[in-house]
Amino acid sequence: MSEEIFMTSEFDFPEDRIDSFVDWFATRLAPDMLKSGFYTCGCYRAIEGKTTLIDVYQALTSDVFLSPERKAGKDRRDKHPYAEVLNSLCSNYATTVYGYIQLPGSFGDPLANIESDFVSFLRFDLSEHSQAAFVNWLKTDEMPRLRALGATSLRLVYRTKNQTSVTDRPRCVLFTEWDRRPPALEELTGALAKGLDQNANLSGFTGVRTYPWWSDKPEVA
């Protein structure tokens, strides 16, 4: 079996049409993705960041990309009445596939389903040569600070070479789940920059869950 994967699809979408997208995500896209072997299918709307929406997926193997169910699901979506509308409204689309980097001493199960109300994505370039030093810095300096601020789970992932969609996104993402609205993006990126090179191409996104739907919708002031 090939390695577990973490995948994101990010794109811009008109704010006044997001509800219709979430309805389609819940009734067509998520069921198709679950049938093809993904066990996490979530969608987050931006609080801060340049992207309107980010979808998040997890699977226990990259073999999901070869499954007949994935092709059948894509065929169903291509024939769906909403497909033409979706394609006309969606812009700056990018899908990126990642593998997991072990984080000794971290908290939360990186392979657990993602259902937190709030998340943050911090993207950056990190060479394999610098990876061990960064992980050590993260463990000793940044993890305790994030946990004190309300972080409930951390995932450090890297862009894999076996891409289903080739993107120019930075190599790594620190994906964090939160039990409350995350700190300001400027604070998160400023803190993480202390453990990175100056040319790390650091950027970020904080988001609130739009799917799975809430039992109690969180307040986003």
C-alpha cells in the first residue's frame, strides 16, 4: 500500500454563491469522494487569506486516484447540471497532494478525520536538508505556544512528486485545527517565520468550516 495522503483544493468563488457551492459539495462531491476511498471531505471558507475556499481531503493510500469509483464520480460530476455553473464561477483553482512528515511530541492524531470548526494553513518552502532542524524547532518552541492558544491538532505535510494536479504551491504546509477562532494570520506567519529561512515563501489562510455542516454554528466576529 502506498503512503497516506493529505490533499487540498483551493479556489476563489463569488461570496454570494458560496451557499450553492456548499450544497453541491455536500450532495454530490463529498459522496463521490467518500465512495472513492477518501475518509475526510471538508470545506473551509476564508476568515483571512487570499483564497475564498479550501477543500480538505485525507485518504489512507494514494491508490484512491486509481480507483474505478473515483473515475465514476468524476463522470457523474461532469454530467451534473451544476457543473457548467461551477466552472464559470470558480477561478484560481489549484489541487495539491501531500504526504505526512512525522512530528514527534505533537498532539492530535494526524490521520484522524478533520471536523474542527476552525483551521489554519501556513504554506512555506522547506528543503529536505532543513527539515529535521525545523521539526525540532517546531517541537520545542512553536507547538507549546500553539496549544496554549487553542490548537487541538497539527499536521506537517509536504508536496509529493506524484501529483494528480501539478501546482506551484510551496513544498510544505503546517495545517492546524483549532477549538476557537485562530489568532490573526499576521501573528501565525510571524511566529512561524522564526523557524524558517528568509526565502521560505511563507503565506497563510485561516478558515471556518462550511462542510460538514455544524450542529452549532460557530460565531465568526
